[in-house]
Amino acid sequence: MKKKILSLALVLVFALSLAPVSFALTEGDYKYTIQAGVAIIDEYIGSGGDVVIPSTIAGKTVTEIGENAFWYVKTIGKVTIPNTVTKINGGVFRYSSLTEIIIPDSVRVIANYAFAEAALLKSVVIPDSVESIGDGVFFDCDSLQNVKLPSTLEMITHNMFQDCDSLTEISIPETVTKLGNDAFFSCVNLESIIIPSKVKEIPWSCFELCRKLTKVDLPYGLETIGEDAFARTESLSSIVIPTTVKKIGMSAFFGSGLEELVIPYGVTTYNGNLGEMYNTTAVYIPSTVKSPGLHVHSSPNLVIYCAAGSDAEKKCISEKYSYDIDASVDTLINVTYNGKRVSFGTYGQNPISENGRTLVPLRSIFEAMGASVDWDQDSQTVTAKLGSTTVKLQIGSSTLYRNGEAVTLDVPAKAISGRTLVPVRAVAESFGAAVEWNQAGAVVQIKK
């Protein structure tokens, strides 16, 4: 027994001998250390209020704000950092009462969780001099509303804005090429986001629980939408997935407010947990998706549309999911009318592009808009009526007549394999609709 006690005592003494020893010096409101002729602030011990950090201590230039230097200080307000500082270390202002921060353009590095859980911080301007921003820098900054990021920033790091409850919008610089996991997780009031053109992946849980997110612009060139990327985004009623996407992870849209989900032709992997999508009535899955990991539960109105003989159909049959056959899920160009996808399955022809214009089966667009359609075989002329508007269009002609007034077309209506195709923009605009082209997703969006 004595030998065990002695051994334990020796282990304790040895462990204590390895424990870090503080060599901090003190001057005024700060504890600091000197390394290689410069000063590093280790701890703030002042009485609080607005703080101006000195540029020198004991005649030495202050170049760093050390790790946790203002950690849990609940008496400070505005803090001004001198233009001699090049690095703000990890956790510097974590849990503090910081209300405003002035960061000079001498700073190159802001390390992990530097401002995390500073609940009173409302706005931050990060100068272009900053080359590196660590994980979770603004984690759980409940009052944060405005952030200006460096124009040369390359990455939104892991957890950078997680739980920033007051953040409604943010401009991500075009230089950003990568988003971190959970970067905007539970930003419950974030309303819109534009993803820069060089980003290849939306990683897991990046926008999960962004409950008020209504507008998302995804770039052409995006390749992967990760697991839970947009899970539980109840206000997100629509999204256009770029045609460059190849992989969509499990639960990417779980619990979202999407009314429809159109998986573009070319996606090969879709592990779709379609649970708790209470507003979703249609999910369109092309035949390029192999062995989809579909899981449908608590989505009472959802129907899966797929091609005959596809892996998606086989999955629906084996799992007894509600589904229907729509050959047009394999179209390269999609058309929506008031947010709803127009199906071309019953018209036997998908849209085509000619000279930069999209042509669609003539009845598809007229009937989607609620117009009545008459076809004169002898003159090869279609006549459509909607309300007080009458549109006439002859196959091969570059002129459309709207209530008798001639409108010149860039591309004439034409017949392909026995199907009549009309220029969708000209027809829709003739009935007073607005038409937009989403290049990233190859989608014609018609709204009236």
C-alpha cells in the first residue's frame, strides 16, 4: 500500500513538473510576455469600458493579442486594436461583453473562435489585409448583424457564423472557393445567400436550421451538395440545382419547405432522405441517378417522378413509395411556370436550344399557362387564347401575331420528328408573363 501511495505521489510530482508555467509580466491594464523583442498581450486586467490597446508595452512593440486575453471579460465595450498588431489569437474575446471592434489593416491572422459568443457584438469590418480566418470566429454571436469580409478571402471556415441569430444577410466575396462544415448552421434569421462562382461544394450542415432562408443562388460549377446542407430550412420553397452537380448527400433537403425538387440530368448520386418535407408534392429524379438511397417518411403529399425502368422506379417499387412515370425527367432544359415544373412527358419531346433560344412543344407552354389551343393542319398555324389575348403562330414563320399585331421572332416555330416546337420566351411574353433564364440550372422561369 505504501509503495502504491509513493508511486502515485511521484506521478503527481512529475505531472506538475510538466505543467506550463506563466512568465507573464505586468504593466498597467495588461499582463504580457516578451518574445524575440516584441510584446504579446496575454491578459487584460483593467477595469473595463472602452479599451484602446497600446501599441507598445515596456518599450516593446505589441504585435499579438494572445490567446484568451479578454476571455470572459464582462466589463469592456468598444475595443481598438493598434496598427502594430498582426495576429489576433484564438478565443481572445470569447464570452466577453465586446460591443465594437476596430481591426487595423496590419492584422494578417484572426485565429479560431476569436470573437465567439461575444453576445453584444453587432457589426465587424475585417480589413483586406487579413489572410487567414480561423474556425468559429463568430460562433454564437447572437447580436451580430453586419459583417464585411476581406475582398480576398478564400474560405468561409467551419462554424464561422454558426448560431448568429441576428444575421439576416451577408455578402460572400467572389474570391471564396470553399465553405466549411456548419458555416451558417442555425442562422435562424438568415434570409438570402449568393454562393460565389468558384465554390465546388456546399458541405454538410452548412445551412441547416436556417429557418427563414428563402433565396439561394447556387453557381454553375458546383459539384456537390453535402449531407444536411439545407436541412430544416422551412421557408425555402424553391431552389435551382446547377447542371454541374453530380452528388447530393443524405438529407440535403430534409425538412425543407420546398414545394418541388428537380434533380438535374447528370446527377449520379442522390441519397435522398425526403422526410418531413410537408410542402413537397413532387421530386423529379433523372435516370442518371444510380441506386438512389431514397427514404420517404412524414411527407404525406410527396410523389416521385422518374423514368421507366430507372433505378429510381425500382426503388419506389421495392419500398412502396408513391411514384409516376415522366420521361421528361431526363431533359437537359427545364421550364417552370410560377415555380412549378412544366412536364413534357405527355408531349413526346423535351425542350431544345437553338441559336440561344429555347423551343418547347407548343401545347406544353400554352396549356401550362391555361390558354386554349387550336391547330389548323392545312395552314400549319396554332391559335392560342388566354383572356383577352389571342396569339397566332405559323410553323416556319418568324412572325408571331398578338391580337393581330406582328411580333418578330429570333427563332421561328418548327417541326421536329412530327412534334411542333415554339420559342418559349416569345410565347410566354405575348401572354404578359415575365421570363428569366437561369444559366446555372438551365431553367426557363416563367412568372405571371
